[in-house]
Amino acid sequence: MFGAEAHGFDLNPELHEADLATFERTHGVKLPSDYRAFLMSVGNGGAGPFYGVFPLGKVDDNFDLRDWGEGDIGVLSKTFPFDKEWNDLSTKPDDDLIDGDEAEYWKQMKAFDRTYWNVALINGSFPICHQGCALRILLVVSGDQAGYLWDDRRSEYGGIKPIRLADGSPATFSGWYREWLDRCLYSSKSAQS
């Protein structure tokens, strides 16, 4: 399975109710019940899709982990701003400009990046997994999309889009994790055949 070498199918120790209550109180949110149950009864991250599930409050730092820092999360208690796919590239400079006026290209690119990477675009969510190349999975905790997973593909200018399960329904943490477990079992059975 892709990414398994990073987590080795190991899970971190579970969190206690008090840890989750402190996190929720600190950030003014209520964690989705399925994710909360996972943290308390399965583990605080570890084995999971791609390179595994982040421990609560952690994010990828190359192939290591670190505490959330500036730019990793917005304000968790603010409403997640999207209900459909978003990818505003309207102010991104044309790549041909770099050949004609490199200084102007980088000036425009800097302005574009400030908008495209504005942390407010991920208010009400936090990263729970990375897929490599700075592509992350977000768990929404505030607003109408609370409890659903979104794909943050801005590092390849792919925007932010909802994740769908195999049946086309919006992905919840438990549905997403269960589909990964099913793929692991199917892959294991196929390898034995």
C-alpha cells in the first residue's frame, strides 16, 4: 500500500477524553464524533491512507511531524468557506510572462501566492493526512461542511475540493478510513492469490 513504509501500519496511543475536551475548548470547536471516537479508541494517528493520519495538532514536515504553525491552519472556530470545489487561478500570471519580464512575473506571482495561500481559505478545518508533495487532506470542524474531508491540492494549483467516497457520497473520516482498510484487505488477498 502506498505510504505504508512511512507508518508501518502502527498506530499511536489513544487520547483521553480530557485531552480532546481541552483541544475543543481551546479552539472553540467540537470534533466530528467518528474522528473523536477514532482518537480515543483506535489511536492518535499513525496507520492510515497515504502517509498515515496525523496525530491531533501535528502536520507533516517533509517526512517528519511538527506542531501546527503559522499557515498550517486558519481559525478553527470560523466557518469553513466552501461548499463546492474552489480553485481561483484568475490572478495567476501567465507562465509566458517569465520569458518577457521575469521581475514582473515574480511580482505578480508573489501577489497571487498571498491570495491563493491565504490561511483564511482553510478556516474551520485542519490537516489530518498528507499525500506527498504538500498535498493534504483537511477535516472540516466548523460550518455546514463539518465532519467532511476536503482535498487541499493548492501545491499543484489544483485548488480545494470535497473528497467523495466510492459511492459518490461526501467523505467522512470513518468512511474514508474504512475504504482504506478495505483496499488494504483486498490488496493483501490479491497478493496471496
